[in-house]
Amino acid sequence: MITKSLSKSFYFAFAGLAYAMRTQRNMKIHLAAAACTILFGLKYSVSPVEWLILVLVIMAVLVSELMNTALEAVVDLASPGFHPLAKIAKDVAAGAVLITALSAVIVGSIIFYPKIFM
């Protein structure tokens, strides 16, 4: 019984990931940026600690995009038409993704700038 419910949980989690990757333009952009970051990490031989930091910021961006996608779906369900509060909820969630992505760019710049330009 536990195995079935656990396997269903994984199935639904992967279905959510697939939905986001299939339907969300920004998720595709974030995944492409993550792939580039990983390739840069391999090319410029980042240290284990730098890998850890890069993986953490990549995951933070992807998680924030997934949460934004979930929130948008819930808001659309609750408020199919325009409502100012629905707009605020979506805008704030998008702002959270923006801050997370900008933070990742800063971290990546700190790690890669010396390796590329110095």
C-alpha cells in the first residue's frame, strides 16, 4: 500500500514537472540557463564547493518557477476573469522568480568571472 501511494506521488510530481516544462516559456529559459551553467562549470573546472553553490541556486530558480506556475494555476481557477487581487498575486510571484533568477546570475558571475576573464 505504501509503495503504491509513493509511486503515485512520484508520478504526480513528474507530471507537474512535465507540465511546467511543456507549457511555461520561462521554465524552458531557466532550464537552458541551467544547462549552460553546468557546461560552464565543466569547462572551467569549478570546485566542489562552487558546484554545490551553483546547484543550489539552479534549484532555487527552478523551484521558484514551479511555485509561480502552481500559483498562477490556482489564481486562474479561483478568478477566471480579471481581478486586481489576482493580478497582484501573479505579479508578486513573478517578482519572486525574478529576484531568485537575478540572485543566481550574481552568484554565477562571482564564480565564473575570475575563471573567464582573469
